[in-house]
Amino acid sequence: MNQHYLELRSLTKSFGKGETKVTAVDHIDLAVCEGELVTLLGPSGCGKTTTLRMIAGFHTPTSGDVLIDGVSVNALPPNKRPTAMVFQNYALFPHMTVAENIAYGLKIRGDSRESIDTQVEEMMNLIGLQGLAKRQPRELSGGQQQRVSLARALVMEPKVLLFDEPLSNLDAKLRVSTRLEIRKLQQRVGITSVYVTHDQEEAMTLSDKVVIMKDGIIQQIGSPSEIYSHPCNRFVAAFIGKANFLEADIVKVTDTQLLMKINGKDVSAPCWNKSIRKNDHVLVVARPESIILGEPSADLIEGTVRDSVYFGSQMLYEVQIATDQTVQIEIADPQHHKHYEKGTKVGLTFKDRSLHVLTELEGAGNET
Ligand SMILES: Nc1ncnc2c1ncn2[C@@H]1O[C@H](COP(=O)(O)OP(=O)(O)O)[C@@H](O)[C@H]1O
Ligand SMILES: [Mg+2]
């Protein structure tokens, strides 16, 4: 496997000048391995589409480089780059049939009629569009149209496949099944892919690697589980899943453990960050499923149940632990747990090795 199949080096794009200047993408570095699917994830306006368009050649970088398979593609126009893009709105030609849409790029390239027919048929079989060759896009469902646009991209055998929020126009159920299909197909074909989304669940379920962006800057790159369990800062912790933020004072640091006080009570966490010292004031990320609800006791963090919502497979509690702080707690399998009514005093503990300590401190509170 080629470790740096697609590389972005200090890639930057600014729009406008003077007071209206916006730096949409700010010196980003990224290496994508051959066959990997990497998602760019972040809130609207963080620079995802701009990054993708620079890879495809639709935007010229203000500075920096795009390399594919070790070669700079900066000087190449989009149609000369070994990339293909799948768009949110499918961008199919409405007056052409499915087969004609898939064949379009091959025709422009000047492939022979016979070769085109074979490639189109193979692609329709691969993507599960058999029997739909003669239909026009308006005679297809949204999910089928998106498959056609995927087929049209793949048939060109690009080195890198680019997706810009391809599922946004589908309803929730279809989004889930289509994203699974995309993932299976991407793995079967083994094509290096960059996938843009603002949907964290989509990113987590699809990706080998997730790149979290904010204001044009990469915050963190990691596998879905690394990002969830070891977010590098508060923004990432809050953007991925739900997070409770608790302030703590470090009491003791060992090679493997951090001992600290939260609300005056002893708590321990695994030590990931070697820069944390005794007496540091830190922010602790506690995922809702990592908190255990129990009977109150002198050595446990005290709380009062303010609300509880039943979801069948889960019970969600809101527990107040200080005048200005409540935490969200998720209990899986609520049928087999004691239920705590509103107003009940409770004691909180944390599942083993479930806490993550951040060095930055922007004040505790809740964000979901
Ligand atoms: N063509 C453009 N001209 C001016 N500003 C732009 C242009 N395209 C994007 N921007 C700005 O760049 C920033 C990033 O946009 P974009 O890459 O589309 O974000 P995302 O895809 O993450 O929602 C935004 O502030 C957006 O307004
Ligand atoms: Mg976008």
C-alpha cells in the first residue's frame, strides 16, 4: 500500500481581498493511503468543499500543493486530473438515459463503441443498476440516481474518487443504506476516496480516517475510534458524539494514571497526555455512556436527577451536579437497571478507563 497516494501540502485557499478576504482553507497537510476512504468532517463553512475542489482542480490553490501518486497535479485542469467527483445533486444529464450518462466521459475520451458498451454494462452490474439502462434520471429514485452518478465517476477509473455530501438529498433511511453500499463498493473496488460530510455519524461509519476541520484548519486526523475516545480538544469532543465537560484538579500523575478531584471527589483516568502535571487545572471529557448512576455516598460525585427520557434501548438522564452544571447520562439496557425518579439524589462514578483529559480549559459546561 502506498502511504502517500494523495497528498495535500500546506494547501491554502483565500477568496476576496482586503476586508472581505476569507481564508477558506488554511495551510492543511494531509496524506491519504492507497485504497483508503478519508472523510473531511466539520460544520458548514469550514472549508470542506473548497478542499475537495482544489483536489479536483475546480479551484486554484492560493498556495500549497496537491500530489497524486507522487506527482503534483497543480498545473493540470480538472479533465486532465486522475480524479472524479460525485456531487450532492447527482448532476446527471436529464435528457440522457442511464447508460448514456455513464458512457458520457468514455465517449468524450474517444473510446470505441464496443469498449464503451462493455464498460457501461460491467459498471451497471457492479452498482446494481441492471435493467435500468434505458431509463432517464427523472424515472429513477434519488438513491438510484446517486448510484448512476457513482457509476459515471467510477467508469473513468480515476485514481482518486471525490464525494461532496453525496447523501444529503436522500431521506434518513435511504441515507443509511446508501452509505453502507458506498462503503462496500469503495472497498471492493479499492479506490482511494475523499468524502466530504457535515454528518458525524456518516463520517464515523464510513471512514478509515476522519479529518475534523474548523475555520479552514485541521483540528485532528484519526480513525473514528481514536477521534471519539481521544479528541484533541473541546471542539472535536463536542462535535463527535455527545460530551460532558467537567473541570478537574490533578492531584497525582503516575506513568499510567491521572488522579484528580472533580467536585471535591477522587476520580482517576488513564494518562494519555504526558504534558499533564500535578496541580494542573484541566477539562475532562465524559461521554454520556461512560457515567454510572448509583446510590449517593460520601466519596462519590453527588447529583440530583432533573429529567429522564426513555428511548427503549436507552434511558437518558439529566443530572445536576452543581448549581450551574448538569450532565447527560445514557444507560443502555434500561430494563435491567434501577430507575431513578426526578428529584432523586444519586452518586456518580465512571466506567473504567473511559475518561479523557484535555489540557485546554475553556470553562466547563455541556455541549451536545
Ligand atoms: N467562491 C467563493 N467565493 C467566496 N467565498 C467562498 C467561495 N467558496 C467558499 N467560500 C467561503 O469559504 C468558506 C468555506 O466554504 P466551503 O468550502 O464551501 O465550506 P463547507 O463545504 O465546509 O461548508 C466559507 O466561509 C464560504 O463562504
Ligand atoms: Mg460544502
